[in-house]
Amino acid sequence: MTVAAARLGRAVTPFRLPLAALGFALVLAGVDLPWATFSGFPGLMTLSLYPGGAKAYCLILAVGFLLFVIPWDGRRGAALAALGGLAGTAALTLLAIAKDGGGLVNVSIGAWLTLLGGLFGVAAATGLPPDSPPRPWRRLAVPLEWLLIAAAYLAVLFALVVALNTADSPQFIAFLIAGVAAAVAVVRLGIGAAVRVLTDRHLRVATAVGLLVILAFPFTQNGSDYWLRVAASVGVFAAAAIGLNIVVGLAGLLDLGYIAFFGIGAYTAAFLSGANNSTIAVHLPFALVIVMGAVIAAVFGVIIGTPTLRLRGDYLAIVTLGFGEIFRLVMQNNPAHKTNGPNGIFGIPDLSAGGFQLGSSHEVFGVSLSNFANYYYLELVLVVVVMIVFSRLNSSRIGRAWVAIREDETAAAAMGINTINLKLLAFGIGAFLAGASGTINAHLTTQVSPDSYTFLQSVLLLAAVVLGGMGTIPGAVVGSALLIALPEKLRSFQDYRLLLYGIALILMMRFRPEGVIANRRRQREFHDEDASTPDALSAPPGSVVSR
Amino acid sequence: MTQLLQQLVNGSVLGAQYALIALGYTMVYGIIQLINFAHGEIYMLGAFGGFTAYTYVIPHSLRGDALVVLPVVLVFAVAFSVTAAVLMERFAYRPLRNAPRLAPLITAIGVSISLQEAVRVFYPGGNRQQPFPSILSDRQFTVGGVSISLIAVFVVAVAISLMIALQTFVKASRTGRAMRATAQDPDTAKLMGVDTDRIIVITFVLGAILAASAGILQGMLIGQIDFRIGFIGGLKAFTAAVLGGIGNITGAVLGGFTLGIVEALATQYIPQGSAYKDVWAFVVLILVLVFRPTGLLGESVRSRS
């Protein structure tokens, strides 16, 4: 495969410019011509001179053709990714049009031209000289670097908004292909690393900009509820995932019953918040309930953790799994007629804070923000608190001790670390944060029932942490967002959701165990046989900070 | 008294199956110190293999003849389980053999979920319970007021003979000796000329054969299978393995029978016991870990880390 590519590359090298120019011309022509003979395919594919839908993605990726004339480090990989993505997007859309229309005859000339142009581009890109590793980013004036950070984050928000407004499955998959190709191209050009270096250098500014982008999200939805509901779920899930990340990512303890602690928090809130069919007629203020939910969850965490954490990590996995099942079964069996069995407790009232009703909509800057937006902001507060807890712990003596335990427990103990207490602390803090998220979730969904706290939910949380990146905050957030939001878009794959998660877990552990957003220390740990990971080489000296 | 005896019999039948599955956990753990979460799914696939043979392979006219049905069902069950076990070892676990501990554990969970979901989504009717044939006649014996079905006798007999066969194999054969050597010290075993990769595959295969048999026996006994049986069955079998002392073959058998009997007695004698049928195994697991983490027969677990 690589041999064939190299041979093709050698053959193509002298002709790469004309070939690329031809490809570029074909793509430009292709996106202006109609792609389908019938109307109804999303993106108005029958029009000429109207690059909408998948055509627009191809047009944006066609920027990759410019790399043939700009000598930029990493351009070969970037051009291959961008133009390969272009060909892939065109091919997929072509097939989708053929399927919708009932045969390849319904595909018009534009689609074929674009596909051909993309393939020419890929062939020409194999003729580019091999990449040298990208050079470290030069320092710019500080305000300019701030602007770059803001631009990067705004690009992400823009992509997100486009993604959410992209209607239907084939077009969305085309968007995904194009988006992933563009992201890979950007990373190959060293821009990803540059953003990372910039973020490290101006951590406060980057955090503030990131926060602003997240705060702005509800205002991009034109008062529509659907994605705010999803975003609210992502918020709860992300807070729990960051908590799990302390347990799994920092301390290296595999907790498979994490959802039970979340459930304990949710049931606490259900009992104590004056829900319609709560069996305990108590209504405490929410500030008290959230603390109680978190503390009760933490107490259970300590009870479960004390006997098992004295032993090897493997036992913890299975005992927590067992605990998760016990929790669910006990709730289902309605002990002392308190939990209403499988029906659970419903009618949990909306929250209100100082006269502000989270259950009703409010008009802000002319945009109506619904109850989901209110909960979204409330969870944002929770996520930020959890993030602060995570990052302060991570860079403290405790955090370093956790990492030492994770890497070699015996050596850590020999260095005088009280391994049992520190593992228990990690486990307890994880349970505490899960309990806190659980209480908010109970109010958001207005009901709790045993079926919401199954083993698969724990696996989902674990998948979010593993996919996003163990031991990093953005990792857990990105992982949660992917796992919650993607299924909403890919409805036609609904039935395969869990199967795909399982396969994703296997593949991630095999090929990129450090996750999409890697913690650098963790990355080295997973790749210690090949000492020179590309990341270690490309990072300029002094920029390696422990995160 | 009759009731107690009856529960002891029921518990032993249950325990025989737990023991068969627990052996797979304990052998794999003994050799590569991996909790193979997906072993429960191997057992589930065995049950589905047997079901496939009965439903799609054996012609209607021969279905009444246990002497034809049993071997065919067994062959298919073993084929399903062994294929899955060998593939998962080769493509999921082997590449991670030197990775940090967390990686293979997470992979194992991924394998487990994928196999469950693959059966649910792709097996015809895999999303519902499927009726499993009892194969043997459902005759009941009554001995001193205790009723025992022919199938129950068969289950215990098969389980015990398989365990004796395994014990003999591990103790007496050349491959068995290589297995024990690999379990003690893989590096030294390699130096002594043992092909440890091969031994690890054989361990997975042996575990899969036992689990496949347990899958068929479970189907015959309960009369129903679905894609979820591997999850709960696997968990209980793991508990049995820990109870007996993980890594110890005799311990797994002892643990299996003990757990089965504890479960039967708890269901009978603890108020509301049957509602919490699946909880007792975990309670036992936690108690064992608190009071005797090495299990009934295990050596020190900590020294291996």
C-alpha cells in the first residue's frame, strides 16, 4: 500500500502542478453544475451556480489545492487529507443521490466532475515532497495571539452551529467526513499544535474566550429548544464525566458503577425536593439538597471503596460494577415502599433561585431563553466548578501522588505515598461530583427511575472519558458532547449505537489510548516503547507543562 | 428439612454452571492477569451456537433423538464460542499485552458490549428471548421428598466430568505443564522453550469450551436464552472465581458450587430473598474481599501486581 503510494508519488512528481490545476478546475466546475436530476435532495442539488450543502463542503476543502503552490510545512499530509476528504464527500453524496433517486442515472455531471477533481488532487498530492515535522510557532504580538485564539474558538462554534443546522442523515455524514478531513488537514499544517501552544501560553484568555463561546451558544438557536435540551444533557453528562476522569484518568482506578453514584444524587434530590409522588414529604432548599446528594454519594463511595481499594485495581472494577447493579435492583424492588419500584419518582419540581424560575422562559437581549437554556447555564456553573476542582487537584501534591500511583503503585508506596487513602480520596471525590450532577439531572428530567442507571450508562460515561482523553478536562467535555450529540444526528444508526461504542472502545485502546485530546504525560505512558512520539518532538522546549 | 435438601440440590445445579464459567475466568487470569469481562459473552455465544444448530441445522425428523441432537448442538456451541474467544485474544488483547493495566480492562468491556450488541442487532430474533429446547426428557425423580429433574442430573454430571477432564489435562499433559509454567512466570517459561502465545490461545480455547457447555446446559435447564444472559452469568461466575481464589482451578469449582448454594439458600430463607436473587452474589463478593481477599483456596493476590 505505502509502496504503491510511493511509486505513484515518484511517477506523479513532475506533473503534480498541472494535475492539481486540472483537479482544481474540475472541482470548481463541478460545484457550479447540478449534481442531481431530481429535486428533493437536501442542499438544492439541481441548481447550477449555487454551491449549497455538500457542494459547499467540497468548495471549502478545495482550498487544499492552494497547498500545491504554498510551501508550508506538513502540506503533503494536509493536502492528502483535504483532497481525500473532498473526494470522499463527493463520493458519498453521489451514492446518496443515486440511492434516493433510484440509480446512478439520476446523478448529474457536476457530482462526477467534483469526484474526479478530488481524485486528481489526491493523486497529485502523493507527488508532493515528504513532510518534515512542523516548526515551532513563532511568537507574535500578544493581542494578535489573543485574536488567533478567539478566531480558533469561533471557528469551532461556527462549525458546531452549521453541524446542528444540517438537516438530514446523508448530508450530515458528508459534513462529518468534510469536517474530519478539514480538522486533520489543519492539524497536519501544525495549526492544531500552534493553537495548543497559544492556549498554554495564554491559559486565562483562552479559558475566558472558550467560556464566552459556550455562553453564546443558546443565543445561536433562535429560541428553538431541541439542541438546548441536548446541550443541557451534555452539560450534566460532562460534569459527571469530568468526575469520572478524576477516578479513571488521574488515579487510574476503573469505576464501572459510576452511574450508581449519579443515581444516588438523583434519588436524593427526588426525595427531598417535594416531588409529586415522593414518599418523604420534605422540601429542602436546592443548595442543601445538592450538598446532601453529593455527600451521600461520597459516603457510599467510601463504603464501597474501603474494602476494595486495599486490593489490586481489577477488583475495584468488578465490585463497582456489582454495586451499580445492586443500586439499580434495590431501587427497583421498592425497599420499605419508598422508591416506587420500577416507576420511580416523577413530578420533581423545577428549580427557582431568588424568584428566578428555571422552569419558565425568559427574554434576554431579544432572544427567548427556555427552561433548557436556564438549566444549561446552571450546569455550566457546575461544570466550571468541577473543572476547577479537577485542575487544582491535578496540579497539587495530591494530583502528582495519583499519577504516581497510576503509573506504579509499588514504587509510589515506596516513596512514602499513602496509596490506600489517596485512592479512597479519588474515589470519594469522584462519587461526590457524580452525586452533585445527579441532583441537577433529577430536576432537569423531572423524574428518576431505576432504568436510567444501568451498567450501559456507566459504560457510556467511561466511553466519553476514554474517547475524549483520559486525564484532560477538554477530553471529557468533548467526549460527552460527541457521545450525546452525535446519536441525535445519526438517527438512522440508532440501533447500532451501543455496538459502535463498544467497537470504539476497542479501537481507541488499540490505536489511540490517550484519546482525541491527549494528556501529554499520559500519552507518553501509553507509548513508552516508541520513545520519540511525534508530539514529544514537535513541542518546543519549555512548552511542556503538566496539565 | 426436605426444603433445605431441595435448596441444596437446586444450589448445586446452579453452582455447577457457575463453576464451568468461572474456570474460564480463573484460567485466563492465572495466565495473563486479565479479568476477561467478555467471558460471559463467550458463554452467551455458546448458548446461541447451540440454539442455531437446533433451529437451523438439525432437520425436524431428528429433533427428538437426543443422541443426534446433543453432539451437533455441542459442536456448534463450541465452534461459536471458540471462534469468538480466539478472535478476541488475537485482535483485542494480544496487541495490548504490554500496555498499562487499564487498557486491556477497557478493551474487555468494549468486547463485551460489542458481542452483546452484535447478537442483539444481527442475530435473527436476537433482541427477544428465544426458547431453547430441553433436548432430554423432562422426567422428574423424587428421592426422599426432594425432586430432581433428569436434566439437572445431566447438568451436574457433565459439569463434574468436564472439570475432572480439565484438571487431568492441566496436571498431567505436556501442554498443561506449559500452562502452569506460563502462569508462574511467562518470561522464564519462554526461556525454557514454551511458546507462550500458543499457550495463551489454548487457555482461551479451553475456557471457551467450558463456557459453551455451560451455555447449552443453562439453555436446557431454563428453556430460554437471550443476549443478556452473559452479563449476569459472567458476573456471578467471576464472583465464584474470586470466592474460590482467582487463578486457582480447584478454587473456581469450589467457589462455583458454594456461590450456587448460597444463592439458593438466600433466595429461600431471607425475606424478600427472591426479589434480590441477583444481589446475593455481589454481597458475597464484597464480603469475600473484605474478610478473605485471597479467596477460599487462593495464595496471596497482592504479590502478583
